[in-house]
Amino acid sequence: MAKEVIGIAGCGAMGEPMAQRLLTAGFEVWAHDVRPLAEFGAIAEHMLEDAAEFAKRCNVVISAVRDVDQTRSLLFSEAQGIVRGASPPEILVISSTVSPRFIRQLLTELPTQTSLVDAAMSGAPYRAREGTLSFMLGGPDAVVDRLMPILQVMGNRLFRLGDVGMGMTTKVLNNYCAASSIAATHRVLGMAQVLGLDRRSLLEVMKHSSGSNWFADHIDQIDWSDEGYSLDNTIGIVEKDVLATLDTVSECPDIGRWPLDDGLLDALRRLEPLELESATR
């Protein structure tokens, strides 16, 4: 089998370091983004502004764009539409966190020559740079097998979870828990400040106690841990992920809706920027 030519669509905080990892590993990589080439540094020479040329060159495309709207634009719009032309990719990998319902809908819309895999990723930009992301995979075994050498460059925990959609289902449920811990950590750090407790001391105790969670334990490594809520930042993406979870379960009457669901959304939208003493990144 010829060596894969990999396309990374969406070269933001996650997509750009993913492309860098693949380039360093010796893969032929091309990247596509709607932003001007001047905004990209080391990978600028691998950027293709023309979406049709990007689709033609790459037999595997990994989408790391922000949301459903950007995914639809990448795939089907007149401006981009990488699966509309004569040379759609052989494999489309969706790594953005989107609703599993959207993933299943894509199966009915893609051309027959394009295989779909959901490879939802977790780990934040610092893990993308390290190549230690977690990937939650859904798709045909033979296609996932073909992707494994690529994914192993970007991640060190690869979970095969079944058919298309199961990777994303796992991711949105995981992210619901992650969002809860982000909101709770912000909340208790605010309480600690008012109560006169050193917040660094609280974080250290939590790390070794029952309050341990991913956000609190890695607060100095997570690039966006100081963000408050805004639609256009990572906390806004966290809100989007919670909404994707709720969209997923909305078709399941046996699950229903809990007060926690709306409370979590409200808590995320209230988050203020976080300033910690002696934070090191």
C-alpha cells in the first residue's frame, strides 16, 4: 500500500500541533484553513488555500475544525466542499467534538467512495504537541486498522469503541464530566479566595484527594485554564460540547433531562477569567 498522504483541515490550537507531529514522523502532510497563510508559522509551506487541491492531494483527511457548521462548510459548501468534487478523500476522519447524531447523518451524505471514522480526541493543545492525545474511535475495523499508524503518532491512548458514532458518543459523555469539573474547580477556587485559603494549597490537596480532576490537576499545563466564558474561546467550545451531549440524549426519552444539565450550562456561562498566584506554563 502506498504511504498515506494526510490532510489536516482546521489548523488551530489542536490541528496545527497534530500536523507538526505527523510531519516530524515523516508523513506527507498538507493542511487547509480558512485563515490567511500569514497566520501560520512553521507549517505555512504545507498549507493549501484551495480546498479542491487539498482534497485532490490527500487520501486521508482529518477534520479538526471547531463545530458542526464549520464541518459542513468544509465538506459541502461552494467555497470549500472537499467531498463535492471529482476527487474526494478515501477516508474522512472527524476529530472535532460534534453531536453523534451529526456523525450518523454524515454517513448518509458522504460519497460512497469516502469512508467515515469518528476519532474524537481529548487532551488539550499541550498533549497534541507531545503526541499524547487520547482518541475515541468509531468505524469499520479495516479502515481503523489503516489509520492506526497515523493516530499512534498523535496519541498514546487509542480506544476502539465500535461502529461509526460510538467514538463521538464516548467523547461527548466524557466531556460532560470534564465540563462539570471545570465549572466546579472555578467555583471552589473562587470560594477559597473569599475564605482566605491559599488556592495553590487547595489545588495541591485536591490533586491527592477525592477532589482530583483533569482540569485542576493540569491547570498549569492547560493553555486555556485562565479563560472565562466567551463564545469564541475554549470555554465556549466546552459549552458546545455539553450541548452536543444534550442533543445526543434528546432522542432518548428514557434518559430525559436533569436539573444538572441546565445548571452546568448556566455555570459555564458565568465563568470569569481565572488568575492564579505564581502560575507557570
